[in-house]
Amino acid sequence: MNSSLFSRQVAALRRFAGVLLRHPQSALGTALVFFFLFLAIFGSGLAPYPNPNDQRHDVRLSPTLDIGALQLGAHPFGTDRLGRDVYSRVILGAGSIFRIAGLGTVISVLVGSAVGLYMGYRGGWFDELLGRVIDALLAIPALLLALVLVGIIRNLDFEIGSWQAELADNVVLLVIAVLYVPVVARVARSSALDIKTREFVEAAEIRGEPTYYIIFREILPSVIPALVVEASLRFSYAIFLVASLGFLGFGARPPSPDWGLMVNENRGGFYQLTPWALDFPALAIALLVIAVNLMSDGIRRAVQKGN
Amino acid sequence: MTAPLLDVENLTVSYRIGKRWIPAVRDFHLQLAPGHIVGLVGESGSGKSTVALALMRYLGSNGRVESGGRLDFAGEDLLSKSDAEMRSIWARRVKLVPQNAGAALNPSMKIGAQVTEVLGAAMGTGGAEAEQAMLQIFHDVNLVDPEKVADRYPHELSGGMQQRVVIAMALITNPELLILDEPTTGLDVTTEAVILDLVRGLMAERDTGVIYITHNLGVVAQLCERVLVLYAGEIMEEAPVEQLYALPRHPYSLGLLNSVPRLGQSKADSRLHSISGNPPALAELTRGCVFADRCEFVIDKCRVEKPPLEQLGDGRAARCFRWEEVDASFLGPAVGSSEGERVLQRDDADTDTLMRVTNLKKHFPVAKSLEDWLRGRTPAPIRAVDGVNLTLRAGQTLGLVGESGSGKTTLSRLIIGLQERTGGQLELLGMDIRNSVRERSPDVLSKLQMVFQNPQNSLNPYLSVRQALRRPLVKLRGMTPAGAEAEVAQLLRRVNLREDYADRFPDELSGGEKQRVVIARAFASDPDLIICDEPVSALDVSVQSAVLNLLARLQEEHGSAYLFISHDLAVVGYLSDVIAVMYLGQLFEVGAASDLFQPPYHPYTEALVSAIPVADPHHKAERMLLHDVLPSAQRLPSGCRFHTRCPRKIGAVCEEEAPPWREVEAGHAIRCHIPLEELSALQHSFPRSEEIG
């Protein structure tokens, strides 16, 4: 790629970041997302107890702030009923939520935009057929579809260590992809419908360019802004979904430090004993979802201004 | 002169861009008496619409009128009025007719309700009285069947009717000042002629002062008494209309007048005069003359000192140091060619047939409605192109003219293969060619190329000029990347662009530069036929002529043929060797460009030719107005398709039988029931041939 294209991209990115960070809300959201991302990457180095399942029976049920003992630093968020350090578990939980929601979003955006662009550009019976399938998928409530899919895959009996078992372990990731591919495809399709009527696409057709060239080289660049906005929106929904499935017991399995799972494990009677073991992971979920939403609002604004 | 209706002195209008206020219109002045009509001419970005809004004090929040100027309307100072006072002035005394009438009407309200609403808001009249006033004004603007029009929604009216409704809405309160902002741009010449006649007639009856804003010098010549020529926000010249056209005193007015091709002027006679360069951006105005960079008369003084708007007597003024040296001898087409080469006259006999179009058809099927399903009917298709026969010769230009909706664009898309034909044959160099681009061989693809109407959308905004030009070279001419690199530079030079433009992106190019790149891209595969669909209609007048010159020169160098589509007959006439006139999917006249604008011609051609606003105030041709709208291509008229609008209809035979082709001479044929001698006799010669000079 020539240098002038590179410098243009740098300038565009700088403009984009400028608009994104000028607004206080989206700046705050972006900062928080990056804070959680930092935890997700370096969590194991930051957590005082790198093994989230360390059970220390001597400190079971220890509160957040024991005024008497005043052991701040040892267990800032207290310990749960099994003596696990909540602070460490919250930090370590960031990794799994980012991995599953993030990877799920990436897969759904890649697959969804390829499918959607092809549908939009090609049109005809192919578009018609796939369009109906997408409509059908979108008609089913997301959480219900997710529960059914997880239920089915979890109950299949796989050989331990086989790729199927590996897949079953990452079933939530798969569910996110299945749920969001149609949504992204719809956005990509409608953008492609708009772009394909432009004369530069016709000029490419007159040159006899193959379909993949027209889709990826001529249409895709103009659609990317819309896809970026959609991706950020999908990411925030994916986080919500991962947490929900965890809470319902269909996501990560105990004893992994999943935020949703932690909320589930510590509700009911246990909440009287160790309210902090529920409050902190719940707070983390809420903060991250709000942060991603603020950021995606900002991204939408920045993309619209940029055009 | 009576007391002025509008008296503007020293008006400066600024827009906020980022944190700065940038003056978009500087030192504007204007005097307008009641019952008079003044024209405001300028290209895009000249500030003419800004003036219109400023005169009404209707600028957005990012615009303001700077203090120090004067804006008096009927003796009142508008600049000191409060918003509430302005609103009552807007309601009845000053009216604006915008360019896009379709967008000015509320799509969810019936026409009648919208018009009476204006009356209610302005004068408090309602009920039967308002109804009566509305019907009267509809009658005045020549709307047929006012009651029916009032009962329709805007989308049910044609563009010309919508424009008439908007003019009626403006006139209904009997305003003292009417500002028309490009009211006919975007309309067909035939409709434009009707609207211009209407404005002229209404002004004669009422005592309204009119400001007519346009970029079309022909319209100004036909309509206005005085003209202000605007450039980059400053008045360049002010003059009574006859004097401006006879003797422009500013190099810019001169350049504008010279860059428009006259009807009958041909590429074989001369190149068009063009103004080099691009208008300056608002933010980079220099302290000298704003036109200095593009001026042929420029001297050193122009670059450092701003010329004043000098009064020349006779109500004329010009902003130029050297106005005395600009005189009538510079008017008229450039002698020889501006690019230093003489165009050769081609001999028809020894050119080969490049493409033969035989009985080409395109019928768009119409989806069945529920009623159609129940009755087991198939609705009639839209016959966009319905049996066209054409021959294109190598190295020649075939011009295609007709109103919008006549099927010109569909025909071109069938030939290029972007649309699949319903029937008929296409032969390129004697071989049959396939329906769509997907089925055509690379060899055929490389022989056919296209230049589009809208340069804005013709280039991918994410690809550099180099990438846009390299692709066809590699793809269609099989060049290696290294070879293509050298050829890109070559192509850019050929379209008069510097080589360093290769690294620019479309958003760094002006409209004219984009179109040059598009033309270079079309020529990259060394095609035999290039389809040009309205290639200059989106460009400014001063840029248009340069692009037309370029097309003429490239044709000379490459020997490519053009299929040239345009609604502008003078432009088509300039570039074409042969012209075909299309109406409702069929050709009605085909002939050599030099013959076509002389009688005898088909009544439809006659109407098209007479509708052109000629850029000469002394030229008052008898107009042959086409009132009705184009019939639907789904329900075509029987017999001759033109009979519903034909002013020369001779009787039942026109409604019942399809007209025969009558040959005037070799290569010139007319499809009409009227015998040729009679046509000739009916169409007394217009004084067009002398004017070509």
C-alpha cells in the first residue's frame, strides 16, 4: 500500500479518536472499556491470588472491610463462603468475558458482513431465500435460542479432548456467532444495496471484475463505517448475553470465575452471609455494559461526523 | 427609475467554519424597482444562494450579515427587524421559490390544503374565499384543471406542475419581491420553456420585483433586464442584459459567454473556449482579485490589489483594472482550437460500421397487483426501449436527445450490458454480442467503456487515482504492474492532469478533475466505443467546455466512437456527427448533426429546438411549447406516440397509424405522417444559421 493511503488512514483515525474523546460520556466509556481490557490481559499478574480457586478456610466469609481487623489489601472485596478472594476472582473474570464476547463479536461481524454484502450485491433468489432465513432467526427471542442451543450441545456426549468437546466448552462463543451473524448480515446487506447503485460499482462491472473483487474492493470500504458501529453495538449485547447465560448456569461452569456465575452462586440465602461476593461481580457487569454502550454511542457519532 | 423596492449596499455575509467567520459574499449591492427583473448569474460556490437567503434574512445559525451594510426593503431597514417582524414579511411580502419544488412541498398534505394554509397564515383568509383565490392563482400559472390539482398529493404531479404549484404558493399573497432560486434547473428544456414563459407573463401583469438566480446564461438572456455576474462571492460585472451579451466588460463574463456552445457550433469548426483552473475555496481568498488565477487578462497588479467595482456609466459596473481592453472582438468561438491543433473534417463514406443495433427492446415487467391476480391478468410491461435501430460508425459521435423518461439511459445501458435486453440484436464489428457484461468476453468488454453523469459517484472514494487507473490497464489490457505504472502517468497527461494527481483521492479533486479521471479510466482499455451519459451536466459552465474539448481531442487521437447522451441540444450538437431524437422508447428522427437543427424536422425535434433558451437577448424565437407531460411508457398512445402532445397533429391518422419513416436525404430520416414538403413549409426558418457566424 502506498504511503499516502497510510497517512490518510492515520489522519482519519486521529479525527475519529478526536470526536470520540471530545464527548465526556464517550470518553469515560472508552476509558472504562480500556481499563477492563487491561484487567483482562494482565489480570493474572494483578490479582493477589492468581489461582481463583484458592480456598482459604481460615478466612471464609470475611467481609469487605473488617473495621476491627482492618486488613485492607488482603481481601479488598472480601471472601466468599468457600474462602475465595472475591477481588481476585472479579479481576480474573474479566478475561473470560472479553474473550468470549469479543471473539464471538469478531466472528459474527466477519461472517455476517461477508454474507450480507454478498446478499445485497447479488440480490435475486439468493437474497430472497437467505433473507427469509434471517427473518426467521431474528423472530426467535435471543435468550431462548441461546438456551436451546447451549442445552443441545452440552448434552451431546463427546470424547474428552476431541475437537467436539473443545467446541462444547466454547459453546457460548458459538451461540453469540449464531445469534449475531443475521443481525450483522442485515446491516451489511442494506449498506451494500445503497453502494451497489453507485457508478463506480458499475464501472467495475463494465471492466468484467469478478464478484469477490467488487464486493471486497469496491463495496466493502464504504460499508466499514456502518460495520464498525454495528460491531461495537454487538459487543455490548454480547457481554450482556455472556453474563446472562453465566447467571442462568448455561455459560461457564463452576468453579470458573465468571461474573454471571458468581452472581448466581451467591444469591439467595448466601446473600445474607456474603453480600459482597454478589455485589462486586454484579457491579463489574453493570459497569462494563454501560461503558461499552457509552463507547459505541461515541463511535456512532464519530463515524457519522467522519463521513 | 421609480423608488427602489430593494436597496442593498455593502452587504457582507459570513459563514462560521470551525471557529472562524469567513465572508462568503462580500460587498454586494443591488437596486431593484417594482415590476423589474434582475438576474443573478454565477457558478456553484459563487454565493448566489447565500445572497438570496441574506436578502430575506433567512440565513441559518452558522451564517450572519456583517454590520456596516444596508438592506432596505420598500424603505424599511430589514437588518434592524426583529424575528417576529421578519416572519410577517416572509408570510406575505417576500417570497422564495426554491430549486427543488418536490422537496418544498409537504408529501403528506394535499396540494389544495398546502396552498390555502399559506393564505390563512398570511392574511387570515380561509374557507371558500381562500379556495377561490387558490383556484384563481392556479389558473394564472396555467395549471390545467385547478380543482383536480388541488385534490392531489405532490407525488402525483410532474416536476413542472410541482414547480408551478410552488410558484403559485409564492404569488398567492401578492408579494412585492419574489426570489427564484434556479427554479428550472433539473427540469426538461420543454418544461423549462413553459415555466419561463409563465414567469415572464406574470411579471408583466403584476408589479412584483423579481430576482432570478441561475447558472444558465440562456435563461438570463431570455428573461432578465439587468444581470449581476457573481464570482467567489463578489460582483464581477453588472449590466443591462443586451449590453452584457453584446459587450462584456469583465474577463469572467466574457469567459462564461464564450464557454457555452452555441446551437449549431460543432467540434469540426472550433474548440470551445474554456476558463482554466478552479474557483478558489472560501478559506483561501487572496488580497488581490478573486479571479486573477484564472484570468487571461491578468497583470501583476491584479494579484496584490483588489480592483474596485468601477462604474462605467449606462448603469454598468465591472470589477476589473483592464475592463476597457475587454471588448466584443473577444466574443465568439475561439478561432482554430485552443489546444493548438486543427480538427479534421471526417468523411462519412470511408468510416466503417462499428456497431449495429437492430430492433432493440427493453420491457420492464410490472409486478402483479392483487386485483391482477384475482382477474388472472398480466399487467402491461413498461416499454422503456421499444424497437430501436441504430448504426454507430467508427470514430464518430452519435448524439442521443430527448426528454427525461424517453428511454435514452436505458438504451445506453442495454448497449453497455448493464441491463439485459428483452429483444433485438447488438453487433459489434460484425459479431453478435451477448446480453450482459457477465457473459461478455474480456475482448468485448475492453472495446466498450462508459463515462457517467455524476463524477461524484463515478470514482470509489477509497481508491486513489492511481489505483482507479491501474485496474483497467491490468485487467483489460493485460499489463504488468510496472507497465501499468508508466501508462497511468501517460493517461493523466492525456487528460491534462499533472502526474502527481495519481496519488490523490477523489475527495481531493474538483468535479471537473474527477470527470477527467473518469474519462482517463474509460480510455485506459483503448476502447472503440465510449458511452457518455450526460457527462457534463453535473459540471459548472466554465468547466463543462474544457471537458467537452477534451472529449473531442481524445476522439481525434484515439479514433473512438461516442454514444453521447445529453438533454442539452447545443452540447450534443457540438460533439456529435449524427443525432438521434428519442421519444417514448422509439427514435423519431435521425440525421447528420449539421442538418438536424434546420427544417424540415420532426415536430418533436422542432419543439425541443425552440424550447432552448438561447444566450442572446435579441433572439426572440417563436416558441413551440409542449404543454402536457410525457405519457406513461406502460400505456403508450396508439398510432404515433407523439400525437397526444404534437402541435402539428393532422388528424385521425396520427392516432391510428404508426407513422412511416420519410427520408429527407441520405442519412436523415423523419418519422411523421406529414409529408416532408409540408413540414418544410410549416417550419419557416428560424434565424439560427446566421447567429452561428
